[in-house]
Amino acid sequence: MDQKVKGLSSALAIFLAAAAATASAQSFTWRVPNYGTEFSTAGIAPQALALDAGNDPYAFAFVANGAEFLIRVSHYDGADGSITWQRDVGLAASPWFPFSTYSSGQPTAALASVGTDAVLATTNYDTQFYGQIARYAGGDGGLVWENAEHAQTAVAYEAVAVDAAGNVIAAGAAGDIYISPTKGHVAKFHASDGSLAWSVDLDAGACGAGASFWFQFTTVSVDDNGDVVAGGFSPDEHAFPFCAFKLS
């Protein structure tokens, strides 16, 4: 199977399983063949899927063509799988991304929806790694707002969630991995314009004995009260237990 097809199929398989739960395991409602001819998915790349308020799916994959690499976001019509729009989100060249999916060297990213809009959280690079958050209009993929979070040390996003008011919560890590300790990082952005409401770094030492020197959040959610729950682990110490925090 072509690598482009594999990259898309693995992401959309989740949607098909949910949307066609009443169908047999051998059938599917629709299938999209690929992301295009000029790019292919590369290695163990981040992929994600989210349904908007109209049950139309968003999906993204990290793609590359040898000269550039980027994240391709696609919005599909849930009825027939036709592509409403696609948008390429460029990523700056970097020797490698230490905050990466299974140490693949490819950047972490996450996807969520606000109404019919898409929210994409990515890890990017200039002179150091930083977190970037953007909201795209569901109708045409136009940029609604964009913001970046720079810090004295590197910031990476690996998970994203949206609260009932449409505010965006991004979670990941802060600190230069292999150079200085990393902590779990959580940031909240206002729904209206993407401005930063607050951010916090959380030390894995709060998890108790045996806590890791290296720690990053890999998942985040928001409850009905607006409280944030984030969980993560050490990417380098496999014996380190999963650790969760609740932020009120």
C-alpha cells in the first residue's frame, strides 16, 4: 500500500469505526484515497482526528517531500468524505525535534475543534523550540487567530483540549530535554483572539518517589467546571508511572 494511503487510512480508521458502528467490520461508509501526490507521510508521524459540531471530521498528518515538511490539515464532509478544504501548516527546519512522537525526531502536534472550527497545536522552531496554537474557520480553513508561546527554555505542545466557552488548553513540556530538566507544561488561550490567559509548569517530583528528571504531558482534558486534567510520563524512563494533575 502506498505510504500516503497508509498515513490517511490509519487516521480515518478511527472515524469509520465510530461513524459506522452499526455496520459490519468488513464494510465502511466512505474512504478517501490519499493526501495528494506531492507529499508522503514520513516515519512515525503525528496524526490526529477530531469531529466538529456538525460531525464532519478533521484530520492531519505530518508530511514531507524531501525539501520541506509540514502538517496538512484536512476538513471532510461527514456524509460522503469529500474534502471541504486542506491547509498546509509549515514547520521551520530543525536538526530534530526532541519533543517527538516515540523519539521519531518529528514534532509533536494535536488537534481539536471549536464548533465547526479546527484548533491545531504544534511544536515549532526558530532559535529554540516553541509552542504554536492556531484556529482555522470550518467553512474555508481561513486563519481565525494564531499565537505562539515562547519561553526562556523550550516549549512543546503534545495535547490540546477546548472548554465549554471555547477557550483552548494546550499541554506538553517546557525545558531543554537532555540539557536541563523538563516539566509538564499547560497553557490556556482565550477563545476570542487566542491571547494567552495563563501558563504553568508542573514538576514531576509531585508524583512521589522515583519521579523522573524528564517529564512531559501527553494528554489533556477539561471537565464541566472548567478544571483542567493533564497527564503524562517520562519519555526516557519507561518504568516511570503515568502521572496526572488537576488544575482548578
